[in-house]
Amino acid sequence: MARPRAFDHDQVLESARQVFWRHGLHATSVEDLSRATGLGQSSLYNAFGSKDKLFAACLDTYLANAQRRDSELLEDTSAGVVERVEALLNTIATEEAERTASGDPRGCLAVNTLAELADDPEAAVTVARITKDTATRLALLADVLRLGQASGEVTTEVSADGLAAYLNAAIAGVRISSQGGASRETIAEIITTVLRAIRPA
């Protein structure tokens, strides 16, 4: 009979992700991870193989969760297209505000990772994973915006792909503004401006 795991795999990933998110891959030591997860270094290596593989598992979980959230909000046919975009922007703004209030790491783990590893040739696989995720998100946004253009909810003066890129940049702007200490009122005004931009003139 196989021995049961002596730890909660998902909880270990969550604890490790928080450390990577706060400090980055290179600045995080195995000792940091051991302290955060409560597992000895040998247990971490036995379970995940290496620090890099543990980071990859953390990143994959993060990206999968974000993609699931985005899909649920953007594919909600009970709401109009602009309402779905508004729900996504408000959800992200709320996440950032809650992380700021609790002292948790802020921003997007994927964006933070790109900033750290984009020029690291040894991180090509990780960068490619994030690039693929971004392409998936842009395609999802474009598909939904195309529906909005067909229904007259979304401007046709810009292509759906162009609007998707704009919204993706706006999401990054909301995150960065939140990290910079912008008030919820300011963030709400940013979101209002974004929504006005995607509606027909």
C-alpha cells in the first residue's frame, strides 16, 4: 500500500507561491520555502524535484486559476459584454485592494515573473508558458468583444484584437495603480474610462 502524503499538496503550493510572488524566483532560497511550507528541504526536493520545478508548479496553478476566473466572468451569458468586462476589472481591482490591505504580495505573479526572467536564457520555458497564457487571455477577450461588436454593445472603430490588447494593458494599469497607492475612487474612475472607451461613440 502506498504511503499517504504527509502534507497538503495544495497548501504547500499556496505557501510557496506567496514566497515566490513576494521575492521572485532567484531571490527565494530553499530555506525560505522550507520555512514557509513547514517542510524540510529533503521533503521539498522529494516532492517537487527542485526549486525551479516547485516554482513551475506554483506558476501553473496561478495561471490556471486566473484563466478559470477570467473565463467564468467573460463567458457569463446572463450579462452583457460590457458588464462582463466591468465585472472582470472590478474583480481584479478588489483582489489588489484586498492584497494591499492584508500585506500579501501585490501585482500579477506572471507579470512579475516576466519582468524578472525575460532576459534569462535559462528561463525560456517559463517565459514561453506565460506568453502562451497571455495569448489565450487575449483570444478570450477578443472573442467576447467580437460578440459585443456584433450586438452593438462594443465599438467597431477598433478591431476586437486591438480592443483585447487595450483591455489587457488596462488590467495591468489597474494593478500598477493599485500597487502605487491609488484610492478605490481613482481605480473606479479608471474602470469607468476604460468601459467608455470600448462602447460605441
